[in-house]
Amino acid sequence: MAERFDVAVVGGGPAGQAAALRLAEWGASVAVVDEQPRPGGQILRQPPTAFAVRGWMAGRSYAELRSQLERFGADPDIAWRGGRSVLGIARQPDSGGEPGFAVTLSSAEGVDRIAARRLLIATGCQDLAVPLPGWTLPGVYAAGGLQAFLKSQRIIPGERVVLAGTHPLQLVIAAQIVEAGGAVEAVLFAQPRAGMIAAMASAPTIALRHAGNMLIAAAAMRTLLRHRVPVHFGTLVERIVGEDRVEALVAGGRRWACDTVGLCFGFVPQSALPRMIGAEMRDAGAAGGWAALHDRWMRSTVPGLFVAGETTGVAGAPAAMAAGEIAGVGIAHDLGMIDEAAAERHAAAARARREGHLRFARLLDRLSDPRPWFPALDADTLVCRCEDVPLSSIVPLVDARSANAVKLATRCGMGACQGRNCEPTLLRLLGNPDDPGFASRFPARPATIADLAYVAARTTN
């Protein structure tokens, strides 16, 4: 028998927490599901309960996020369901036609289900995977992967690290590495410094209103200078070289000796679940990917389904918190727990905050736009590393083919990641702005044969 709640929230990061806390205020029964055993999302990746990390996320920029996390963890009315992956979502309206959902979950204990009157998807974002020659060598990471090791367990997966890409977050990650005792050989930006300055100068008012973000980047630069870490601009990544693992990165015509590479070209929304259930999507922006469409209450185009945070477009943790709060208010109003006037009153401040953060996010997108700076691929460069599909297998199929047609012909997108890594690259190669990308199907995450058999038996019975 499925557990039943008023609201199921998928995602325990800033947006999901904010929504759950709001809903709990009005007495809604809420379950929050997340793949991680502890809440926080990527921004507040918590160490295992048996670990103690001194000074964990102690910076001023994390204070508001930590405060919310503490309130979330202490709220007895929120049911935390960590360590569970969502395999699928199905609409399950009641006998009167009111919206409802069945969420199929997988964990170490097997498969279970949650039923809810309303569903909020707040699954965050992921690093944009950028293929280049040598990117499958051991020692190559997405920058967010490096940061997850640092935040949760203070592990530095390498002795000589190079970060490369277009996104300013690599400055922060490099500073975190050296402050944790690691060695960063260089931070390499593909775009020229002048272009980044021009992007900031194009919107001085927005930059000034978000001076705190600028100060975080400036503090990271000071840390890198103090540790004598070179930061180079106009240095385009060419290839990663090595035999059994990374030995060097070649960029800007120069060879940088290292054993670890962190690639940071931007981020794309986690969009599989809203796409699976039929929500309308939009192009997420410069880095690629898909973002869920929504109204002013964060309702998607599917009745009863709400979306918040990076699922609706990558804009950072403060914007995600504000969106989660709006969604929580919107769901409470949708369920008849508060009237429209109260909903408007409770959502007003969060709407204003979110709009300001979105303006800064658009500026950051211009500053870090990766499209002119993607590395050139060799014929044998793997585009889909799950299924070992090289560029040479895709190029003959590019003309007049859809992403799904290429998938059927080459298995590109059929691997364990279900196309999350290779889809943006394939869509760039196809060059068709109207291509909706891969069809999202059950299961959304890798599942055991036993789990699939259990789901099949429950479905047929």
C-alpha cells in the first residue's frame, strides 16, 4: 500500500525545503524524496551521519541556506524520504477528477510508492557534460563532482588539479580545493577577460545589486593569488592526454601537467521527470538542456504538478529558495488551505527576491556562455560514453535526423544516464532548434531487474 500525503516533493535542496516548510505551516502532510540520504542538495551536500567535518559550509554566503536546512531538519511534520530514486511518476486522479500522482521509488530496500494530491518537482541541475579528446580518462571530473567530494567529506580526488571552462564557479571550487590543502595548477577560462568585463559592464545596475556574488568571486581570486595559483583567460581547452589516467591538459597551445581535470562549462536543469509526465518545456539557455514551463504560482502545464528551482532554469540557490516558497504557497492555495488574498500576500516578497536573482542569472549566462568555446572533437571522441558511441557514428546521421532517430540507430542516449550527459551535445550537432530531444521514459534512473519485476507485477495485478 502506497503512503499517502497531501504533497510529495521530489528534491531536498533549497527549493524543495522552502516549499515543504511553507506547506507544513498550513498543516499539509508533506513527504520530501531525495536520492541523497541527507537533505541539502548539491549546494549543501552533507557528510554522512558518521562523519564530522569541522567548519562545514561555514561561509557567510551559506548562512541563509544553513538556517533553512536546520529548520527543515527540525520540522516533525515533514516526512523525509532520503536515499530513494524516483523511477517514474504517473497521474492518478481521484474519483472526482481531482489531480493526483503515484510516485514509484527505488532504494536499497527495494521499490515503494507514494501517492499525493499534488506533486512538486524540484530536482535541481547538473553539470553540462562537454566531450573532448581524452575526457573519458580516469581523473576527469565535472567541476560539481569535485565540489561534492570537498563539501561532503573533504576529499580532494587528485594531487595536481586543473580547472577549465567558462563558468566563474570554477574560481570558487579552486579556492575551496586549496583551502582544503589541495594543489591547483591553474584555472583556465576559455573566453577572454575583456569579454567577461564587457558582459558585466553591460548591466552595471544588476551587478551592483548583486555585489555579494561579485565579492564571493573576488574573495576566491584573492585566495588563489595568495596560493600562487595562475588564472588564465582566452585559454581554450583542446584535449586531455594520458595513458591509463590523466597526465596533462592541453589548452591554448600549452601543456598543463596534472592528474585531475575539472571541467566547468555551465549547468543544465534536471528535466527527466517533468518531461516524463508530459509537462511542456523550453530551451533552458546558453548551456543547453530543458527547463519546465510554469505560471506565477510555479504550476506546470500538467494539472496538479508544480515545479521549482533549477528544474525551471538554472539561477542559483537563492532563486531556488524563493521559487520553492512561491510553489509552497501556490500548492496551499490550490489545495484550499489559504485563500487567494492570503496567497498573494505570502508570496509577494519571494516573488520580488526571485525576480532580482533571475536578472543576475541572465547576466551570468551572458558572461559564461559556453557556445563559442566548446572544444573541437576528433572522429573517435566518445559523445555517449555510457554506450561508447563516437562522433564518427553520429556525423553520417545528422542530416534530417531527430535525436530519437540517432538514439535508435546508434544507442546514443540508451545508457545508464538515460541521455542526461550526451543529449545537449547531440542536439548541438543536429542543429535543429525544434528537436525536443530524447523521449523520457520509465525508469528515470537505473534499476535492478528485481525492482523492474516488482513494478511489472504490481502494474499487471
